[in-house]
Amino acid sequence: MKPQPPAWICRLVRTFRWHAWFFAAINLALTGINIATGRPWWALWPLLATGFAFGLHYILFKAFTIDERWVDERVRDLTIKSYDRSHIEDIRERRQKHDAGREAR
């Protein structure tokens, strides 16, 4: 049985969609206000700050949601699209040998 991830990882994954909506809504509202007031574009600074925070959240989200199923799908896609299939086959063989060696221990 696979061990459960820590609670903070579950929360990080669960809150990602909310963060995406919040990012879009706040920045659209601020940009709308900025356009309506006609002043220099001050909405850039909140956009950069929230964009940086959202980017970090995305990187962490992706880092903790990649699993074996995702890896297998990605390998299959790359194999189908690859022009150098022999290179992909070599990587697959090395991975299988590594996994077999790991199971032998």
C-alpha cells in the first residue's frame, strides 16, 4: 500500500485550482480599475507579485503530482513522437534494469 503524502502536500494540491481562479480574478479586476482610471499602468506590480507566487505554487503543484502513471504516459507520447526511437529504447532498458536491481535488493 502506498503511504499517504503529508497533509501540507494534500493542501497544496487541493488549493491550486482556487489559487488559479483568485489570480485571474484579482488581476483582471485590478487591470479593469487601472484602465478605467486612465492612469499609468500601476496594475503591473500586483500582477508581477501574484504571478510570482502563482508560478511558485504551480512548480510545487507539478513537483508533487507527478506519479508513475504520468511518467508512463509521457514516455509513451515521446516514444510515438520521437525521431530517434533507439535512444528512447536505450533509456527504457536502463530504467528496467535499474528497477530490477532495486527490486533485487
